[in-house]
Amino acid sequence: MSLATTKTSKIDRLAELTAKTETSSGASLWREAFRRLRSSKMAIIGAVVIAVFVVVAIVGPWFAPHTPTAQTWRGEVFPNQGKFIGARGENWFGLDHLGRDMFSRMLVGARQTLLVGVVSMLIGLILGALVGALSGAAATLGGRAGRRLDDAIMRVTDLMLALPSLLLAVSVAAVMGQSLTTVMIAVGVVQIPIFARLLRGSMLAQGGKDYVLAARSLGIRKRRIVLTQIMPNSLSPVIVQATLSLATAIIEAAALSYLGLGNPDPAVPEWGVMLSQAQRFFDNAPMMSMYPAVAIIVTALGFTLLGEAMREALDPKLRG
């Protein structure tokens, strides 16, 4: 039997054993994590909050009792500008300063808030994962060129992390102009270095595992090890961070809208815009601010609780 045939046989055998081990251990890992999540009150509360938010965002606009942009009761508001018209039979959350139904605007605004949060998170996740994977692969594969590339990428990432996230988002939004797309991109850019650093660190940690050393000892190419072994096993913390980043994205998007960098059309309901509009009437109409503020806080709390529960469920130090 030739040396090449023997080497190929060893590689195939290692791949077979690795596949079996990954199938059993990987399945048990996620099964155990899911079991821990089901028994976690924090995870259940977070999942319920998120489920309610998503359902409201999807079906809410069809169940809104009134048109959210229509100033139907404008005549009732302007003669009494110093008095907030609160909850009543036809307006469950009362009216805003222009005579629009607050309950309808909250329902429709949930979809805009969810859209901004999810798209922003996906921008940060995809671009950050690409940057982190490139840096982690360069550092793992070794070589002078790889280390230089890794150092260059990480220095840029460190520079972005050194800036306060909201200040960085405001800077990006100010450069691009006022729009809902600008808010998504600005918040997404803030998330990029977080995902990049996390994935790179996870890949470096996986690079020292026994299965990587075994694969290298059998002569498997480093590139194949990185793509088929290290990368898949490094994604768990990134998935958890994506859940946590949704909460951050919603808050930062609301902050940009509050600062007037969101949708240029103030008539379009979005919780951050509604909060910005209500600040002028806080003394006489505090409930106009309370509704969107509480909605943002509770939604962000739901994503945070679920993300923290997932982190604990996937932490090998906490698995019994």
C-alpha cells in the first residue's frame, strides 16, 4: 500500500470519527442546552415577551382600530392643548398631540421597531462574522502574512470599540443623512466589531483543542480544518450575542430616532419617534412618553433575558 493511500485512509477515518463525534456530542450539547432553557424561568419570560412583541409587530397593523396617521380627533385636542385626552372607549391609550389614536400608533410602530432591530442586528452579524472569520482564519493558519492581516484587522476593530457606540452610530447617521435605512446601517455598523472580536476569539480558542491537533498530526490541510471544524464549533457564542444585540439595536435605534436622525416623516409611527415627539408634552401629557418608553424597555428586557439564558445554557462550565 502506497504512502498516499495510507494517508488518504487516515484522513477518511478521521473525518468519519469526527462526523460521528460531532453528531453525538453536538446533538447532546444543543439538546442539553434546550433542556436547560425550558427549565429556566428567565428564558421562559424572555421568550414570552419576544413572542408577544413579534406577534404584535406582524399582525398588529391589521388589528389597529384606527388609521395611525389620521388626525381624526384633531378638533378635540387643539382647543385643549394643555390637557391630555387619556384612555377612553374609542381610544384605549388616548390621543397624541395631533389627535391621533395612540393605541393604533403603538401597534403599527411595533413593526417598524422590529424591522429596524432585526435588520441592524443582521448587518452587524453578517459583516462582523465575515471580519472575525477572516481575522481568526489568518491567525489560526499562521504565517507572517496571516499574523499581519490579523493585527491590521484587530487594530481597526479596537479603534471602533474605543468609540462610544451611540456616538459612533450618531456619526454614521449624520454622514448618511436622515432616513430609516440610515438608522439600520448606523446601528449595524456599531455591532460589527463586537461580532468580529467574539468570533475571532472563539476561533482562536478552538484552534488549541485536541481535535485540531489530531487533524494537523494526520496532515489535514489547515484551511480545511478551519472551514470544516473550527468555524462551525465557534458559532455558539455568536448566536447568543446576536440575541443580546437585538436588545441593544432596538434601544440604539430608538435613541437615534429620538435625536431626530430616524425617519424624516414624523407621521410614520415608530416607538423612538413617538418618544421624541412626546417629550415636549411630558409635563401635561406624561402618558404619551410612558407608552413607547415602557414598550422599548420591556422588549429590550425580553431579548436580554433570553440571550443571558442561552449564554448560561451553552456555557460548558455550568453544564452538569
